[in-house]
Amino acid sequence: MKTVTLGEIMLRLSTPGFQRFVQAQTFDVTYGGGEANVAVALANYGMESYFVTKLPRHEIGQAAVNHLRRFGVSDRFIVRGGDRVGIYFLETGASQRASKVVYDRDAAAVTTLAPEELDLEAVFEGARWFHWTGITPALGETARRTLVEACKAAQAAGATVSCDLNYRAKLWTVEEAQATMRPLMEHVDVCIANEEDAEKSLGMTAGETDVEGAELDEAGYFRLAERLKRAFDFDAVAITLRESFSASHNGWSAIFHDDHACHTPQRSTRYDIQIIDRVGGGDSFASGLIAGLLQKENSKDALEFAVAASCLKQTIPGDFNLVSRAEVEKLAAGGGSGRVER
């Protein structure tokens, strides 16, 4: 099955272990970014996965391309040009100390990717799914224009379009996000969000929820899913539920609401996670949901696959969810003891 994602891949420089920025003498190097993370996971699940972006012709740009190739993602529709690969620096938190991210992504090549540089008919020929995140339209007017044309081409090709709202306060204001994101929802079939994304990107709240206090108003989330679905005529809405006891200890689950839900959205299994690296956790949920909706018999099984996949990701350093379908299936079936496999 052919899947397509469009967005930015960045160079990630993270402090070794749990060091602070001011301590670090070296950085661990990898690559990642919302849609790229989804593309890699879909390739791991056996999908024909294509990532659309723009990267410089120099060696750092090529290293990013090579990193995607390494995990089975096609670079056929990666445009080469521009001067910079965006960078983000990560300080991984622990216990009561939160993780921190510093961006250095101004004037990255992807911000100059214009729709005229892409053969969108070829990009979406035979595609079953197109995924993007709210990070991409936050990159500037050119990126927004390209995204709109890509959504239209995906719809014309008969592909399902999903969006993970992914609000980033360091990229734009709430007012800018809502002015852009609300109109873009007309192109979206499946909306993926958490409580902050829904509020900041679309102006809808989840009720009496205190994530940092690890208190969730489940009924509020159910109402939010229903309101989102009605307001934007989505085919389905998925909302991840994170209970943040500390930077190292989170509760993790999700709900899913589609046309088959009789009264209330479906709630997944809840996982208690000792976190190694939560970056990419939402992307691993999105990719698991996409794979599940394309290949599972029903949406409940798709939801359980997505939550199990994202649970496993948060035990893996780096942006990418480097787990197999079999490992996800085992956890979803209840095999989460963590015993050594011999």
C-alpha cells in the first residue's frame, strides 16, 4: 500500500544520556521530524512509504536522505536545493526536570519548497493515504501553499488525508495557527490531536483536564472528539491521552471516534510508561493508526495497534519508531512484561 507524507526532516543534536545543554561536550546525531517519523514507521510496517520534502545538495542534506533510505523510505519525491537543513537541539529531561528543545531552523530548504517543483500527480498516483502535521504550514507561506496543493492532489487521487495538529508555540502564535489550520481542515478526513493541539490550533477544549497533574476528564475528551468531528465533518478523530506524572513516568492511552461509534468514542488500553525518549511519541501513534486503519479489520484493533506502537516508541532513543509489526502486535495482545526474549 502506497503512503505519502510531506514535511521537514531535521538534524537532531541531543545531549548524551540525560546531560544538560551547559554540561554537554558532545552531541548525539540523528535525524527526525513529524512526517519523516511517520514515513519511517510506515515503512517498518511494510508500507510503500514516500516522504516529500526539500533538502540541500550538500553532504548534510545527503546524510538526511541516506538516513531515510536506511529505514526503507523512498526518496523519489525529495527535491534537492536550498542551503540549510533545519536543526533542533534536545536536552532529555528526567524525573521532575522536563525535556527542552532549541530550534535552529530558519531558512531551511523545505521552507522554499513550491508546488511547481513537484509532480503531484505522480506523487499521489496509487496512494492510499496522505499524512501531514500542523508543523508544516507553520513553516511559512510557501510551505502552506505547497501543502494545500498536495491535499487537493491527494483527494483527487482518492487518498485518505490525515492531519496531526501538532501545535508548536515556537513556530507561530495561537491566532496565526487557528487562522491557518481551521480552513485547512476542509481537506482532512482523519484528525489526530491531543488536548493542547485541539485548543491552540482549532480553538476547542477538552474540559476539566490537568495533564501535568495527571488528571484526565475522560468525558471531556469524548465530548471534544464529538465536537471536532461535527464541526469539521471529519470521518474520524483520534485523541491521545497523556498523564504526566513526571518527565520519566507517563500514563498513555487514546480515544477514537468515527461513524461506527454508537454512543461514545472508543477508549484504548492504558499503558504505564517509564520514558526513555518521548520525542516522536505522537508521530508513532499517528503511523500506527494509519497502518491499523489500512490493514486491521476494525477501528478498535487499529486504535490498540496505534497505542501499543507509540508506547514502544517512548522506550527508544531517537525520533524514529524502530519496532516491527510483530513487536507491536505482541504488546497489543498483552505481552508487555519486558522479559528477555531468548
